[in-house]
Amino acid sequence: MPTGADMPRPPEPQLATVLIADAGQWSGKALESVLSDALYQVAHVRTAAELLAAVRRHTPDVIFVSTKLPGGTPAELADRLRAEPQCGPTVPIIVTSAEHMPRSARMEALEAGAWLTLTYPFDAEELLAQLDCYVAARRRFTEVTEESFVDEATELYSRRGLQHRGQELQALALRHRQPIACVVFAPVPAPEATNRDEATLEEAVRLWGKALRVAGRRSDAVGRYGPAKFAVIAPNTGTEAATGMARRLGAVLRSAGTQDGRRRYDIRAGYEVVEDPIAAPMEVNELLEHAERAVGEAQRSDSGDWILPYGSEG
């Protein structure tokens, strides 16, 4: 029997990431102190523009938005956050205020997608208990979503299904010494998109899924890789073919996201290609992660390049 020193240790729990958007000198720091002491990873921004940029960079588990944040009301910001792929409907948004919030303002924020309104001073112990429940619920939702091989909303492969089918395609590529590629697509809000558009991000995801079911090749594994990310693992596909596929499917997704002549979301793509899987073997998870990192760079890029290969950030 293994001794205590030899027993495998359970994985360290992943710390939850909290984003605080508050321009106040004392209020934001007080909240940050409470959360940091409770071992949350905390990022602090002070304007609406910084908030939206930080959401795309950190993918937070919880977001706090102050009523005094420059750049928008809590209701406007909650609505804009819900349209962000890294936030969607599952990230708790908590509106904070250093003074009494009228009921009409609280209701407006809640109807726009906030989960809770919080007025200073607050009960730290009660807030932390609520956050524990929020984070646990969000993570359980993510786990359940990823356990199935098929994504219910889009009828494409789920993240787990992509990995399973990708391993089969990888084995095929190894057997025939053929290239294999992965392209990941992700949306960004279109410049012409307005706040409070009727089409929600969930509806856009459903439309994109339907478009990919029609336009995707039967030989490829096409799936939903995140709340609003889609991945294609393509056998016998080199660099030139991968970029061509990214352009073709990107155009399909743009068209699917246009309603009443208005484009609510633009599309970005990132890809990784293994030209020779024997000379340079790569696990499917690594292939997907590389393509996901590339599309993240494309989402952040101001160069105008909407398709980027892995490694372009360097």
C-alpha cells in the first residue's frame, strides 16, 4: 500500500478570477481587499473601455461594475457585457454603489443581465458566500456542457466531442502521414452594432451553428469549443488549405450573423497546422489550444488581419 508521501495529491483548486470595474478611490480598493483576502484573483479597471478590454483578456468568473464607472450606466454596461463572447449569460455581473440605488435603477440593471446589486457598506461574509455559490454554479454548468459529445444548442460536436473525434482524425493523419489543421472562430462586436440589439448572443450562436452544419465538410470535425467559439479539425489540410477554409467559413459566419441588414458581430479566426504529424507530432488538445490562442490574438489585434496563425503574437 502506498504511504502518505506516495499517495497522489488531488489537483489544486483553480482560483476564481474577479474583475472589478470601479473608479472610486476607496470603494474599489475595499472590495479588492475583501476578495484578495478570500484568495480570489482580482483585476481592477477604472473605465468602461478598460472593462471591455479586460473581459476579453481575463475571461473572468465574476464581474463587479460600479454605478459611477465612466463610460456607461450599469444597465448599458451589463447589456454590452452579455454580448461579449467571453462573458455571455453565465458570468455573474454584480452592480455596486456607494450610495442608495433607486428601485428603478436596480430593476433596469437586473433586466439588462446583472445578477445582483450591492450597496456599500456590505456584509463581506454574506457576499463571499454568494460568490462561492455563483462560481460553483458557473463551473458546474461548464462541466455539464462539456460532458456530452454533442452541443445541444448547435447540434455540433461539443468540446469533449471535438477532442474525441480529433484523436481519431489525428490517428488517420499519422497513418497516412498527412497534414492536419485546426481553425478556431470567435466573434467580436461589430462596429455598427448597437446596445440592446434584439438578437442575443445565444441566438447568434444558434445561427452560427446552423450555418456551420451546412457549410462544414463531412470529413472534418466541426464543433462548439466555447460559449461563442467554434473549432474545425481538418485532416489532410495544410497551411494554404487551412487559410482558405478560414476565409470561406468566416464569410459564412459573418453572413449568418447579419439580420435586417445589420451586422451585430464580426468574426476572427486563428489556426494551427501540423504539416508532418510524424516529424512533428502534436496532441489534439495542443492543436486546439494553439488555434484558440491564435484567435485570441486576432480578437485583440488592431492590424486589420482577422485570420492569424499560431505564433503570430511573437
